[in-house]
Amino acid sequence: NSKNPHKKLTKTNFLHNIKCGDTMLEIQKITLENELKYDNTLILKYTITYPKIISDKYMYGIEKFNHLNQINAFKTKLYAEKNLFSMAKQDFEYNKSNGYPIFVYELILETTITYNDKNILSLYQKEYTYTGGAHGSTIMSAQNWNILVGKQFLLNDFYKNDSSYLLYILQEINHQIQIQEENNETAYFDNSCQLVLNNFKFDQFYLTKENLAIFFQSYDIAPYSSGIPVFFIPK
């Protein structure tokens, strides 16, 4: 019954709105990395890893995927070499003139492929930036592609005929939070239920073989020490 918000999301009702092919895609990971010095001192290093599909099929979708990821990677590289390097130089000059320890700025962009089947490709990326202080900051993003048609899809694209899916997902997230808190596994903010609703984004998800993974950014619903919250919803 599609009106039951507690039903499991099966693979059939999960992918039936997405036109699929029958191919697993070959994916190559490309890395851009460098160490930048100022006054003969290392002040910034970065490592950027991004995906590239290798195939002679579905060229329209593959070209869109590869172009987007290459552009994003080079934008991140430019940000590191210009913006972060400028900030790192200022901190270096200040710390050197005041006798403070010199630290190294760092940027790491990692790509993880989580689903690759029938031309449906899902991945997430974590961009970690350290600019001093007790710890750095991490931003997580995701891409969910139908390579056959060269289009990214949002969560609601899966459930066009089922308006109850969002209620089910939110209930499942809040249930998992409750279990984790009862078991002292993870700390969340006191008003986490409202924060889940406020910070839920239809593009903050990725697929795995068995689950739909919903994630939130650091500080959205939990303190930094809890990491990036990810909730696995059975499909």
C-alpha cells in the first residue's frame, strides 16, 4: 500500500521511475595535488580526487558527467592556489612576526563511488579544509546520475507516485537518532527532530546496493564531534 508511510522502499518502487540501461560503468579516479611554499616554507598542500568515466557508450551523459567533475576539480584547485594560498601567506607573516608556530593549510577533496549499476551512478565527495585552529571543516556533497540520459536526479524523482516517502524517511531518521542516543553512540542537539526537518535537502543523498543514505552537514543536527551524520534507509 503506497499510502503506508512505514512500508519498506523496495528496489522495484525505488527505481521504477528512472529509465536504466544494463551496464556497469568503468570509472577512473584522477588526482590533482601540490605543495605550495612561501619564503622557502611549506604553507599549503592540497589533494583533489575526482572521477572520470571511461566508455564509448552513452557519450552525451558521460561527457556531461566528466565535464562537470573536471570543472569542479579545477575550480577547487584554483580556490586552493589563489584564495587559500593568499590566506596562508597572511597567517605565515603574522605568525612569523609574532613568534607563533607556523602551520600548514590543507585542502583534501575525496570522491567515493557508492553505486554503479545499470547506468545509475551515485557518489559522494568530502571536501576537508584546514586553516588553523583546533580542527578543520568538512563539507559533503553528492551526485546521483542517470548516465543514460545525462541527468542528475533529486530524491523526489524516485517517488513521483508516492507522496508518503518523505514522511517515511523523516520518521526513520528520527527513529535512528533516538536509538543512537539511547545507546550513547552519537550525540545530537536537543531539538534534533526539528533540525532534521529544517536542514533536510533533496540533493543530500546517495545510493548504496542495499540502502538510500541521507546525510546532513556538520553542525546541522549534531555537534562537530559527531561527524557528518549519515542515515541508511532500507530501499
